[in-house]
Amino acid sequence: MDFNEIISQMAQAIKGVVKEDWNVVKGTANDLLDDAKGRLQLLVTMRLDGEISEDNFKQRLKNEELILESNLHAIAIITKAVAQSAANAAINVLEKAVNSLLKIP
């Protein structure tokens, strides 16, 4: 799994949601994803190695999504709903990549 590519795809997912506000949130969004990268890599490794259950993985992903949403919303140019959608889209990219590796539909 190329984790840098996953982070890039997560940024693209955020871009797809925030649309015309991307230029404003781009730097912050990329910084937030870079900050979360280590935690997300550890989480993915633990899930792929069977160290945590699917339920635990999903709960931890939800926590990461809430952190990302809160930080995106703090930018203040985007609404809470947009921040929530952007965070959800980014985390969905990661979850789909892991599920694909685990062959979970």
C-alpha cells in the first residue's frame, strides 16, 4: 500500500467536496493530513496485521474523521456541513483502500 498515494487521494476527496474553496483550504487540509499520516499509518498497519478488529478500526477511523472535521471547520470559510462531508470523503478513501487489501466488500 502506497500510503503517500492514499493521502493524496484523501486530499483530492476533500478538494472534490470543498470545490471553489479549495485554494483557501488546500494548505491547511494538506497540513492536517500530513499531521494525521503517522496515526493513520499505524491504524492501518494494526488492522492489516489483525491487531485490531473491524469494529475497533471503524471506531478509530470515526475518531480521526471527527478530528479532521473539527480542524477543517476551524478554517471558518467552509460550513460545518461541508467540513463534515470533506472529512467523511477523505476517511472513506482510506477505509476503502484497507477494505480492498482485506478483501472486505
